[in-house]
Amino acid sequence: MAFEPVPPDTSAPKIPALVSEIILKLLAKTAKDRYQSAWRIKIDLEQCLIQLENTGRIEPFLLANRIFLISFISRKTLDTLLSLANRHLRKMSIPFYDWLSTGDR
């Protein structure tokens, strides 16, 4: 029989509650309750660091939040990603339209 882990902030009150939640999420028994990727852990920890640097504390937020990932990306990064995707799609579409126009299907 496995035991539920004790939240770290219970025994060490200096650990922020949200950091304790992140640790518990990493230790969760079932896969669906754990982080689904290292990227999500990174985003949550970076958000904690940003809050800590800006306000001196970490306010609660929804862990592994997919919506937050979109707002976390800077405008410049988003523009770059969209530009790359657009160029890639244009490169792909030329052969596709050539193929359509030849009738060789």
C-alpha cells in the first residue's frame, strides 16, 4: 500500500504553497495527475520565478495551464513562429498546386 506524500510546505513552511503543489504534482501516483511534459514543468517554474522576482512572493495559478502557455509567449516570438509557419506552408503549397494542376493523381 502506497502512502500519499506529505506536502513539503507542511514540514518546511518557507516553501511557497505553489512550489509544494508542483512537487506533489511531480510525485502524483497516476499519470493523468502528473505533468505531461517537461515543458509544462519549465513554464510553471518560470512563472514562479517571474512572480518571485517581481513581487517577492508566488501567487497561486493553475498548474500546467494550456491557456497560460499562449499568454506566456512574447509577441516577438509569436510573430517569428507565425512567419516560419507561413513560409513553410508556402513551400509546401507550391508542389501541391503543381500536383493538382497536372492531374496525375
